Amino acid sequence: MPATSTISAQTRVLGGDSQELRFRPGLPGVIGVRSVPSTTVAHSETGLLAMIILRRPGSTTPLAKATYKVHSSSILLLSYHPTVADLATPGDWTCDVSNESLDPITFATDVTFPIDNPLATASVDIEFLNLVLAKVVDAATIQIHLESSSDGSSASRLSLSPDVAALLKLPILTQFNVADQKKTELGIDFVYRILNLDSDPKYPIVILWTDPLSLKVVIRFDTASARLVAQNLPAPDINIELFNIEINVGFDGSFQPVCNAIAHLTFNNIDFSSDVISGVQDAINQQVQQNPAFAALLDKKQVRAQIDTLFIAMMRLGPQAQIQSYRIDGQTLTVTSFVRTT
């Protein structure tokens, strides 16, 4: 009987989305998938809860598929026996666990498969790892300037150090537009411009988040001089009391930026916080979706590849190493890898 390995992932999956696990079987044998959803009670237009699909490299045709209805078994199972012909194509196999319901569901999934390459494990203390990540970020020299406009001009900018830009495959300097902020209060239409909103040079900070496993990037802004300045009517400036951007980069390849802000007009305590958030959030989303330089952030495979590249370098696994899985054991991150032969 060939040796086997197991990769695991726990992911909160929105309705219509899926959890992807990538692996590389080395010998004929049994591939087994076991997935436990957080609930089997969900709203579903089709009556389906979830679907498991197994594919070999370079193919969109399922090798094996199983569907599960709402209120079905609390454990979802799928197995497949790969043949020599199946294994002839090099590359990663994929196991997709899709949420067929309308509600968010967390799937805890294990994929067990036969291997021919010896596996190696490396562990690092999470507290020490966060110190290493802090050093990496210190060298990144990430700077963000936010300024809105009414004419579509790119008055905002993101700059990265050359080394980090090369690592992330992003431009050193990216200029982008943030639209002036509009708000109607007391029957009056206000148009305000964001001015002097710059990232704090002490940020970003990056920490390893363990549940779900992800890298949390926090970018806080210096709001001492930041203002919302009225453009269409005489009105007092609005002080921006707090602004930050949090980016969650999941080890499943997900990428989610979220903005937070506190901004009030002293007169009548009119709250502009949500308007500032939506304006900047829209600008970020537009860049990610429309700028080819940021297209990789929408590709879970490429995001995961960037994470693997970072950890291969930080943990000195070697240039031919391929990470198979990550696992949290208490306060330790354990990485399982093997040496690529093809």
C-alpha cells in the first residue's frame, strides 16, 4: 500500500462560492475527500447544500462528483481511484467543495491521497513568525496617499519598495482615482473632497491569523491633517478622526480589503463615516477588478502561490520546494512540503 498524505482546510464559503484544495498524488491508489459543513440546514433554491468535484491537472471535466441535499448527512464523502493515465499529466489536482445554498457555510475538508515524494515538515512559533513578518513589512516601505477629485483624475497613489513590488508582481507606483464624496442631509446635497489623508509610516503591520488561517494586513492612516472639504457649498470642514484599511489574505487564496473610518460634521453631528468608507472601498475594488496589474488578487491560485513563495523563502525550504499544506498546532505553524521532481 502506498504512503499517503492529507491536506486540510477550513473555509467560510459564501453561497455560490467554493473552497478549493490543491494537491498532487504520486501513485495509483485511493483519493478520499471528507468534508464537514457547519450546518446542513440552509436556504436553497435547488434543494442542494453542497457539491464536491475532483479534477486532474489542466482539465475542467470532473473525474468524480458528488452532490448533497439540504438536511443530508453531516459528513460529505467522495472517493476516486486514479489510474496511471490520470497521473500522466503533471501538475496540481483540485478538489472543489461548492456551497450550493444561499447561506454562508464553513466547510472543514480533508483530502487524503497516495504519494511517491517523501514529505518534510517545518515548524515555526507563531509569535516568532509575527516578528519575522514585521521585519519583512518594515522593509516594504508601503505608502498610500488618498485624495479625491471630481474629474476622474488619479490624485491618490500607492507606492511600494522595488523588492516588494517585484515579489508581489505589482507596480512600484500606482495612481488611482477616488471620487469626491456626496451626501444628502436635511434636504441639502453636500459634495466633499478628501484631502491630506496619508498612511502612517509606522504601518502596515502583518500578523498571522489562525482561524481561519490568513494573513491580516492593517494599514492605519495619519488623520491629524486629514479633512473633508466642501466643494459646492460654504460649509465647515469635516475632521477625519480615524481611517484604516484591513486586508485579509486567506491561505485558501481569498483576498478581502475592508475600510474603517470615523468622520463627523460637528454641526448637528452629521456622520460621514460610511460615505468615506464607501468612496475609498469602491476605488480599491475598481483597481483590483479593472487594473491588469492587480488582476492576480482575484485569482485564488495566484494568491496562494504568492503566500507559498513567501513562506518558502522565510522558512528556507529551498528553491525546489512545494508547499502541500499548512497546519496550526497550538501556537505553532507547521508546513508540510516536498521537493518537486517535474
